[in-house]
Amino acid sequence: MTSPHPTIGSLLRALRARNDWTLKEMSERCGIPLSTLSKVEHDRLTLTYDKLQQLAQRLDMRMSELFAEQDADADPPVTARRSIGRMEDAVRVTTPNYDYYYMCPELRRKRMIPVLTRVRAKNLDEFGALVNHSGEEYVHVLEGAIEVHTQFYDPVVLKAGEGVYIDSNMGHAYTVADGCEEALLLGICSSHDEQLLESLMTLHGDETAAPATAPRLSARARGGANADKPVDKPIDKRKRGLKHAG
């Protein structure tokens, strides 16, 4: 249901969506810094009349058009986007705590980021500081068991078949539960931030992206004595269309 009193942020977001502009494209068109526009769209900042006038002029619009709302009954456009999630197409990033497998990397400007994660960190001392990023996420345990650590809640153990939905802005970490060597998770991260994937990649620091191999649990995770881990070869990240922040 449309709010009777739309904010400047919601109006600008709707305007950008109607024109299929990224936040960066709109920033370049109107001459207002990207970070400022992002805060305005999330209603954390407003614009002065002079800035609104500048924005309308740069976009070659009348002020009345700038504040025009889109018909709430209009059918949303059908983008017909589709991507098959195959491991050979995924981008793998290895860190001391996790192995990440970013699925469907060829789709740009995704609102959801599907990722398979192998968890190795045994406790928070080994993991380090809690991490946080924009949006929300759901994590489902496929194999093994994990302990979920969050900024405002006591730790909770999740077994295979169980999951958790959290606000990703809250500090969080996933470690393996007692008695488990590794765990395999399926996670979905979602955000209004169109650069969500790039933001997630910055969490990995200087770790290396590599071609994905099937995220099998090691023999230790299944109770065996020896691990059988694949060897990865570096890839040219430009071929994936991704920018890995280091």
C-alpha cells in the first residue's frame, strides 16, 4: 500500500527505478554525490530546495515531475531474468573462516545474492570481530551444525535443516558447533544496495577469488580422519564481470 505522505527518498528511488538508473548513474546525471543520494533514498538525509532544484534541472525535469508518484496500479515490468546456479560458474573466495561460493555471478544489479558457504572457524576467538553489511540475510544449514553469534542475542546452535533470518546490519558470525569440524550453509543476502555483491566482497579483505569446485564437506566433518579438499587455480576476475575489493 502506498504511503499517503511519500518521502523525498521514496520519490527519488521511484524516479530512478522508472528510468532504470543505478545510483551511480543518477549521481553522475544530477551532480549530487552517490553517498548523499544513498542516504536520501534511505531517508537518513534530506535535500535542500536548492539541491532539489539542481537535481531537477540536471535531469531536465520540472519540479512537479520530480515529485510525481508512479501509478500504484501500474503493472511492474517483466525483466525475464534467469540464471542457472551451477558450481562451475560460481566464484569461490577462500578466507580463514569460510569458503564462499557466489552463485549466478553473471547477473548484474541483483537484489539477492545466493551464496554457498563452508564454515571452518571453531569459535569467536578464531573467527575475530563480528561482521556486518547492509540488508538482510537468511542462512540455512545443509550439512553439519553451526553456532550463530549476533550482536544483540545469545548464541544459538542450528543443525542441518534449520535456518536463521537476520538483519545484516547487526554484527554477526557463524562458527561450527561443538563436535563438528565443518558445516555447509546456503545463504541468501538481500538489500536495496545495488552494489551489494561488491560490498560483500570487501568483507574478504585480500583473499583470492578462484574457480568453484563442489563444496563437499571434508572427511573430518563426516567423522573421518583425512580431509579431501580440492586444489583451486586463480582466475581472471574480469572474466566474471566482478570487481574483487582488496
